[in-house]
Amino acid sequence: MKILIIYGTVEGQTRKIARFMENVLQENGHQVVIANAVEDPPAPNDFDTILVGSSIHIHKYNTLIKDYVLENIDTLNGKPSAFFSVSMAVASDIKEEHEEAAQIAEDFLKETAWNTKTIWHIAGALKYTEYNYFKKLIMRSIAKKEGGSVDTSQDHEYTDWPKVKEQVLQFINSLKA
């Protein structure tokens, strides 16, 4: 199967997740093309299925991902596709945080008229070592409220890699059935 993965990232965790998906799919015999939304990604026309992912920052997805979906909406709606949403809210123990992330994804799909039924909510990472002073304070405050790590001397990854692998393989295998 020929698969396209398009991602939008700010701090790099969505890219890491997309690369992980690429490796899982290639290990299972699929041909995969992966592209960052900022690098003039290929149109989805020549692919059997498309995976699109973006992180949530300030309650919004990457603008270039939104543009890509809007520009290719007919193809995306005409082929099997999946959306992976990356956020720290998914790592939270607070139910409302999960609901809010789900609502942001739902609103994005409505706004773009993308009718994918496959949405994966994936926990991101706290990249404390890459943040400037003010962002580090803000992220530490949010992490404290949500039960995340407040140790700013190192980065903290919350992505559930076995779950990501399982979701991707289940999706691809369901297309073969």
C-alpha cells in the first residue's frame, strides 16, 4: 500500500510521531512518503491512504496543516485517511482536558469539511530544555496543574508508542479487509 504522512510540528514531537508511524508501516511492507507541511508536501492523489497530523498549540492546529487539508479536501474525503492530533492534554488525568482536545479536533474537521472517521489523540512531550524562560514557566505551571512533571532540567515524553503502533496497524489492516 502507498501511504502519505503529512505533519505539522512546532517543537518536533509530531515529527517524531510521524517518523515512528513511517517506520512501523515500512516494517510491515508499505511504501511510505512523509512530508512536513512547511516543505511543500505532495498532493495526496497518487496515494492509497493519507495520514495527517498536527500538534495543538493555543487551542489550534498548525495553519499549514489546515491549508493542506482545505486544498486537498476532495481527495482526502475520497480515500481512507486518518488524523492524528498531538497534545499534552491527552497526558492529563483531567477529564475536561481530554474533552477539550477532542472538541478542538472535532471543530477542525467541521471547519475543513474533512469527513475522516479515524482520529487519534496522542500525548506529546514537554521540551523544557528547548523553551525560553517565559515558555518554560508557563509550561511548568500548566504541567503542575495537570499532574505532569515540573522538573525543567530535562524533557519529558508522554507519547504511548505501543498504542501509536497498534492504532496505525489496526487502521491499515482494516483497509485490507
